[in-house]
Amino acid sequence: MNFVAQFCRTFVSLGTVIVLALIVAPADGLAQSSAQQSETTELWRPGEPGQRMRIRGRVTSIDGTPLPDVSVRVRHADSEGLDWSYYQGIAVTNSKGAYQFGSVIPGNSHRLSHVHVYVNHDGYRFLETEFYFKDDPKAAQDDPNSIILEAATVNDETIMFGRFDIVLLPQ
């Protein structure tokens, strides 16, 4: 895969190390082989309003070992930014530690557009964090929790793709 840019930033949040890795590739480079794909947890349903997005990432231990069978729970507001009409679900990592979910980009009616992330796995510290979108006008450009979304056309529909990788610390 030819990468246009590669960016990686590490930071500490509540004693838990999180690695946000952004890999920007040409639209045709966004596809993965079926052997590498994790099952997609789809939060969006046909006919619902909003710009669709697909977020994928990996969950690893501090030494880079992929963590399979990790529950990655996500929750966010709807496309209008309404919290009482939110999307939520659990994606489980595959044998390579990969997860992915599909949804809509949350609106930002009262604050920064964001997605809550909760990660729980035996032997590791519980993680509660959130990520933002760099193109949100309320986002700080240097915020390490911001990810970039890249558009790709899938079945004649534009979907925004992003990546959010997570590193868990042992208990």
C-alpha cells in the first residue's frame, strides 16, 4: 500500500497510553484483503441521515502485541449532535487486534464533535477516552485525540474513513 502520509502521536490519558495512528492512503488503498478485515459493527441503518463514516484500528499491548477478543464500545451523538438520539455498539477485535465500526459523523450542536470509546480486556487497565475529527471547526489542530477522515466512494456512496489505534497498559 502506498501511503500519502503517516503520522503517529503517543500521549498519556488517565495513566493509560494510547497511540493514535493515522494512515492516509489513496481511496483505492483503503480496502483490506478479506484475511485482514475484522468484522464491522454497523451502527448506521439504511435511510438514517448523516454522513457515513467507517473507523478502524488495532488494539495492542504496550509491546505491540495484537490483543484479540477485546471489547471496544463506542457511543456518540447523531448527525444533528443530539445526545439523546445516540449511536452505540461494541466492536470486538479479531486475531490481529483489529476492529472496525460504521456509523455517521456525529454533529456538534453544543460542543466538539466526538466519539466516546470504552475498552475493557482482562489483565489490562480499563480505558475511557474519546476522539475528535480534525476537520471539525471547533477542534484544536494539535489535539492528539483528533483523527483525519478521508473520503472514498463505495458502491456509489461517499464514506469517510478514519483510524483510531489503542495501546492498553497491563493492570
